[in-house]
Amino acid sequence: MHAVIVWWDLSASSQTIESMRAYLREESVDAFAEVPGLRFKMWVSDPDANRWGAVLLWESKEAAQQPLPSRALELIGYPATVAHTFDVEATIEGRYETQQLGRRGLAFDESAAAVQQ
């Protein structure tokens, strides 16, 4: 298995964490659901530091090298500020109550709240 971590400092971009959340809801999450060899992707943000990024877990190093259905580079306007790749030493799933992992997080919590209003 192989892991990739990417971060953008959004300070020089016209994009915001909120606009990138909309991109997740409208396009990116669905596109990544179809990527072969991708075991898991988690988008992350740090509002205090104005950073946006992702953690990806791949079945193989080769799978991690394929073209991705992401427009983040185009939208943000420049390459990731930080991009690292790693070999995965071990994985585990802990105990949890929520079976469904897909479509969790602030991007979807906000859309659900907007629909309820």
C-alpha cells in the first residue's frame, strides 16, 4: 500500500476553504469514488492556517501514479505547497459505531443543514 499527503496554502489563491467544500459536494467526491486502486481519500482543512489538503491511501505505488479526476490545481491556481508520498507500514480499523464512512465531514454537514432551512 502507498499513501500520499498534499497541502495547499490558500493564501495566494482566490479559492477559500468554503469554495473548495462546494467543489467536493458538486464534483470531486463523486469523481474520486470511481478511481481504480484508491482505497480511501480524506480531504482536510485547517482554517486557522488557511490550508486545504488531502490524504490518499492507495493499493499500490503504481495506482498512486495514475492521472486523477481532480481540478484542485486548476481551481487553486498553483501546485500543492506540500506533497509527500509514503510506503504504508501497517493499517488497522478500530472500533466504530458509524458503518458508512463515505460522504462524512463538514462539506456534507453544511449541505444537509442548508437543505433543512
